[in-house]
Amino acid sequence: MKTFCGRANPTTGAIEWLEEDENYDYHQEIARSRYADMLHDKDRNVKYYQGIRAAVSRVKERGEKAIVLDIGTGTGLLSMMAASAGADFCYAVEVFKPMANAAVKIVEKNGFRDKIKVINKHSTEVTVGPDGDMHCRANILVTELFDTELIGEGALPTYEHAHKYLVEEGCEAVPHRATVYVQLVESKRMWSWNKLFPVRVEAEDGEKIIVSPSDMENCPGVPSVCDIQLNQMPSSDFTILSDVVTMFSVDFSNPVSSASTYYRVQLEPVKSGKAQIVLSWWDIDMDPAGMINCTMAPYWAKSTSDFQWRDHWMQCVYFLPNEEPVLQGETVYLTACRDAYSVWYKLQKAREGETKAGGRVESPVCRCQAHLLWNRPRFGQLNDQDRTHQYIKSLMKVLQRDSVCLCISDGSLLPVLAHYLGAKQFLKANNLEDKIKIIEARPELLTSSHLEDKKISVLIGEPFFTTSLLPWHNLYFWYARTAVTGHLTSDVTVLPQSASLHMMIVEFEDLWRIRSPCGICEGFDVQTMDDMIKNSLNFRESKEAEPHPLWEYPCKSLCDPQEVLTFDFRKTVPQHCVSTEGSVNLVRKGKSHGAVLWMEYNLAADISISTGLMQISNEKGNCEWNPHCKQAVYFFSSVIESETPSDLPSAVTYAINFDTKTGEIAMDFKL
Ligand code: SAH
């Protein structure tokens, strides 16, 4: 069956109707899924296996049959572990049909057909009884339903239901419990993802400071968690204000409630400072005694050296509603509020009256709109002083007293900067009412009355658009520029004047795992899953590059960065495709996991900014990436290890094509 789906093309802006294969969504979901990452998570797998063996033994020692319920079985891994550990029967529940099908195949291939029943349902639809999905309630409950925030994937309601309807009272649960930890910190870097800092502009008539309006200053922001690879945050980027403390824990072997509630802890700051951020992570004990523990603690909070990289579970950054000065040794109270799916935090100086009956606590709501318009990296980008400075320098070069400017970018501060730098008329921006006019129209619908019959002499853009996922989606600026051509003066200045696409071959320290086949996992053959991922990756769009914020994922460059395509914004978008072919020599030994691509914008002569590589920091080839942008990663389907001695340089050939009609970039690499 084919269906038609409408969408706005992120690059060209055109509304298009795409004919979708009915399997399309599922291919995207499998291709971009975390299953491979989970199967590569040795620490997790080993500990689940130990916990499951221990639980089966405890049940057997009581002389009972071991009946297992595995909710969210995925590949069937945890059920196969249970069956191998001697469980009498396993019910493996999986809601996602393609995965349930894969689980059936994997279970069969590994010889567990008689021991494991795969049920393709959401656990809350599962029935128990002689004619039900399960013949009886289970006495062992195995799940892996956690996300970085622990409860974001619905673990609480799922457990709540399972205890009511699917498992026996006093069942053994693997994991047995989860504990959430918090630490209070001050961090200018992380706070810059949540508040707009004052912007300094050196204008002809003295320094101007752009400050955010007070409703923005006092806005509690949005409640959604910010999850990152905290291990990539150098300790110099934050100041620890409290010890690590336990915020709350959940016992999975007893009835669980998903109702909203709150938890409060007392903290003695270990240092005076500005409390801005709550860092948080969790661990799970696979057994009641807590001997088998799997932790997400970041590098400074854990003693073990056996560090496990994983991307399916990271760490959480929570922004306090306001920054709060705290004094060393002067007690403060931290409250974690949660509903069924998310957590948010408050800090109080004194023990205020307990929150209203029932522990009901309102989640923060953004009042200033900025947190809805700008996501965390965007806040960070707007607060990047160096970047702002490059724009200011370029604007000073191009602006004249009588310039009439048009800015095309989402949620941009450029109009305000340009105004302070002396542009006479500015169209589109925030609230300098008579100087800056916001036009609520798509570029192709711009009329001369919007422009008060003036012609645009300076067209500017960062460019940045909220709809952009991949670096080249911001080429929408070029299409918009083409659409407004009729409104431009003949000698219009366009800033940036051009953009260029850059490419580099890299070896990832860890990110390769998320797209790499697993083969055998803890003795179980999961190749069916590998094949399924491979098949989905080969499926149309899934084969494209994918966006990743590379500051979180260390890699080393294997070749010099290459400029592969340029886009001249001074001209309109051409009718024909823009393409290139070439080859790069590998200059370092390493595994070619993939190519990284990013855009650089040439703002004005001699001033350019990179949304990707900032520098190669040492002779080992370690890369430093723009911390506010995602780069495009194209994973090679097979990894080639090069032993490149200097006399025999191996090369990678590439062909890259930008289709100006569709705005898509297709690429092909040969190693
Ligand atoms: N147990 C596997 C996979 C874990 S991923 C492993 O440990 O490797 C979690 C899986 O649970 C996903 O496939 C998701 O589709 C499924 N899932 C989540 N909640 C569920 C529920 N309530 N009922 C059934 N499946 C669920």
C-alpha cells in the first residue's frame, strides 16, 4: 500500500507530497533505533544476565516454577537469558510489530521456541487466564523500559499495571530497584543553554548592551529534560556546589504508583556559588542486596575504572527555574517533582510548608515564548560571544547609514545588532517597534507593500531555521533569497555571501557502535537484528547522513578537511544540480567509520564561521567541534581499517550531489 504524506521541504521550503511506502516509518525507526547500541552495552547485558540468574535461583530455591514476564522484549534477549538460566516459561511482550516479528525469529534460531512466547501487544493489553495471552501470572518480572530520565518511556505506568494484573504479589523483579541521584552545580556553559545573556555591541556612538526582557529573565523555561553525554563536559566547565545525593528510588518488586508526587532532600552546599543546574543520573540494582549494580554516574562521581560507553542512557541536565545564590554550609532544600513521565526541580532556602495535598506540583510553563522558539543548543549559539562578534564585524562592513535590511532567519538577533550598528530601516525582528518591522509572511509571498515600496539593499541571515535537521537544510536561506529577488536592489549585499560544505573522514571513539552489527550477544545469536537494521539502513532516506552533536562524540580525523561544494548566495539558486567528485588521502592510521559533513558560512570577505570543525587539536587528529550545532554523519556500511604507511597512502573517493530541485544531498563513498 502507498500513502501520500505532505511536508514542508526543510531546504527548499516547498510543500511537497511524498508517496510513502507503508513500511517507511518502520524502516526509519529501525535504522535510527537504539537496539544496536543496547546490544553493544556489555556492562548492561552482563548485569542483566547476572540479575536474571539470581532471580531464577531464588524462585527455584523456594520450590516454585519460574514464570517470567519480559515487558518490552525487543530482540528477545532478556527472555533468552531467563530461559538459559532455567526459567520454566517466559512471556515476552513487545508492542512494536517489526521487533516482535524479529524476536520470534531470534527466539526460534536460538532454540527457545518451547520456552518463550512472544506477545505482540502493549503490556496493558495483555490478558491472563486459561484463554488469555498468559496462562497464569508471572513470578519474575524482567524489563528494560528506561530512558536517560528513567521514567520518560513510561516505565511507571507499565509497572503499575503489571503489578495489578500480570505478576504475583511478592514477585522477583530484575532490576530490583532504581535510584535517582542529583548534584547541584553552577555552570555558565550549561546555564547559557537556558537564559539569554546580555549581548555587547560596540557601535559608533558607544557600547550598547542588548538585554533580555524581564519576562524572559524570570521565565521558568520548559520542563523537558536536557540529556547529554555528561562525560564530555570538562570539569573546568562547571563548579560543584553539593555532594551527590540520592533523590528518590523506585522498588520494582512491589506495587508502583505513577501518580504525580514529589521528593525533597536537604543539601549542605560544599561551596558558595550560584545554584543554576541540577545534574542527575540513575543506577539500577539487579538484585535486592544491591550487589549487581549498573550505574550511569559520570566520570567524577564513580570510582570504577571499567567505564562503559553507551548512548541509549546518558545523564540529565535540569535547569532550576531561577539561579539561586547559595552559601557554603547553609542548608537548602531541593525538591524533585514528577508526574508519570518526567521530572523537574525546585530549590528553596528554608523548609517551606509542604506542597499542597496529594503532592501535586505544577510543572514549569514557559511564559516568555523564547524557550519554545529556541532549543538548548540555539540558546547556546546565541550566547556565543565569539560568534556574535563575527556577525557584528561583518555587519559593520556591509551596513551603511541608508541601508534597508531584510533578515531571513528564525528567532534571530541579527536585526537588533544591525539596528544598533546603524542600519536605518530594519525589517523583521523583536521589539524595536518603529525601527524593526516583523513581517509575518513566507519569503515568496513578500509584497512591496510589506516593504513600504522600498528595495532591499542588504539581505542578511545567520542562516538558521528551526526546521533544519541536517547542516544543509539551512540552505533554505538561498531559496528564500531567490524568492525575494524582485525586491532587492541591483547591487544588493548578501550576508553571508556564500556557504560551503566541508567533509572529513573520521574514526569515532564510540559512536560507531550505534550502527554496527553485534552478531553474538552474551552467547545469543542476534544476527537477525543486524540484518534487519542493515536492510532498513539501505531503505531510501535512511541511507542518508544523520545529525549528531559531535562535541559529545569524540573522533579523530583521518584526512584533512575538504571543502566539497560551494553555494553562492549572491546569485539565485541554479536550475541544474551542483555536484562534485574527488578523492581524499588518508593521512592517519585508523578505522574509517564514516564521513562528517558541515557547513561554513562566508559572512563577508575574510570572515567566516564554521558550524562544524573548530580545529584538529593535536597530531593524533582529535577534533574539536562547534558545541552548538549538529553535524551530519554518514556511516560507511563497511569499516575499512587502514594501516597507511607513509609510502602507500590510501584514499577515499567521493561523489556528492546537491539536487537544487529537491534540496537533497546524495553522497557516495568508495574506500
Ligand atoms: N528488552 C530488550 C529491548 C529493550 S528496548 C533489551 O533489553 O535488549 C524497550 C522495548 O520495549 C522497545 O522495543 C519498546 O517497543 C518496548 N516497550 C516499551 N514499553 C512497552 C510496553 N508497555 N509493552 C510492550 N512493549 C513495550
